[in-house]
Amino acid sequence: MINLLGPVSADKNVNVMLKNEQMFRILIVIPTLGERLDTLDRTLRSIEDQADVLVDTILVTKLKTPVLSALADQYNASIIVHPGNISAAINAGFKQASETHKYANWIGDDDMLKPNALALASTLLEDNPSAVVAYGACDYIDRNGNPLFTRRLPLAAPMLLQFVPGLIKQEACLFRRSALQQIGDLDEKLKYTMDLDLLLRMRRIGSFVKTDQILAGFCWHAGSLTIANRKASLEEAQNVQLSHMRGMSRILNPLWKYPIKYLILIMNYIINNRVPKDNK
């Protein structure tokens, strides 16, 4: 059932489960080409620093190099080799999960988790058994990790996903793995917006629980797949949204499709101008 009243609000003083009392594990998948080792190191460090949770990290790459292997060993991460695109790589990573993995997500090799993000998100899901996704605010950072701005979300964000692509940042989410199994794999035909499609499918089977805390940092730079191909990714996103629309919302889609499209492109231009030239 979709929570039509919006997501459940979370108290900032959530009681966090201690490691020695925790009976489940969290799986984090990192699809990577192994070309951004500096930011990958930052990503892995942000996972290693998560307190009060048991986390397993899997790197999925097309080529296992000695340097990548050494970095994985440094952070006690596993590596699997997969030749597919990013969606296929994430699917392959999720397939490594065991029954002990109750929650899961993936994160880009240039993004990062905020301290205690996984403890907070998993506790929200533990406290709300009908919820399939926990999500929070997200920092936008440049390639050096410097903050650009913070995206804070309205209470109705899950419903607005149907109209505003990228409103909920997947990096700042945690998914119930049983729900991931229920809806099936990421759509491997999608190049940019497999996360939006996943969230829209998740919305059909359960509620979303929200915290106002910042859970992740999304790295905005020219090398990012979605940023470097903004028009193509936006077109794909709006096609994904249309595929999930029914009834009058599908008929009336053109009324908001183009205003939202051009507003996002304008915002994209503004953000690009805020990023220092030396780390775009």
C-alpha cells in the first residue's frame, strides 16, 4: 500500500541499535570503473566510519586491477567483476546478498555517506515495519568534497517523484532488501535513471519514512554520468515517469513536463557556475 498521507516523520533523537545487539547486516554496492581512486577512497572511508551498524561493501568493476584490489583490502571490501552497464553491475552486487542482509543500497564512487547515516536509516526502517525506503536530506558537494548546497525535501516528496525527477536522492536512501527482492532487478535498459524507476516501483508496495537529517553527499562534477549527459538523463527520467503514470496524470503530463524540464536545465546551469573550475 502507498502511504497517501506522505512519509512518516522521524524524531532527531532516534535510538540507535548497538552493534553487539544488531542481528542484521547492511549491504552497500559500489559500481566503479576504478578510474576515480581518490573519490573512491573517500566513499569507502565514509562507509567504514559508519557507527553502530554491520556493513558489507562490494565493489563491482569491469576490470580488477592491483590498485583497486589494494584499496578494497584497505577497507575490507569485496570485489566482483561484471562486464555490464551500471544497472547490471548494481544488480550483480545485490545478488551477493545473504539472508543476514536486511537492508541495502548502492552509492557512486564519487559520493559519500554522512556519519551515522546507516544507523539512523536502518533504525527508522526497524521502527516502521511497513516502510520499504528510508530517506533523508542530501548535500551536493564538489569533487573536493566542499559543500555547494543542501537539498531538503518536502513531506510529500514520494508523491512528487511522479512529476519532479531526482527529488529524492538515492544516495540518501536505504532500502529494505525484501522489498528489493519483491519488485525485482533494476531496469538494465536504463542508463541514467534506474534509481528513479526503482523508487517509483517501491512506492507501489510500501511507505517511505523520512528524516530531516543529511544522510549523504552527492558529488556534482563534469565527470558524473548524469551531469555530463544532463539532457539525455532528463529525457530518460521523464520517460520513466510517464511509464508509471495512469489516468488523468498521464493525459495532462505535457502541462508540467516542459516547465519542469526547462526549470531543471536552468538550475543545472546555475549549479555548474557555482562549482570551482579547478574541480569540475
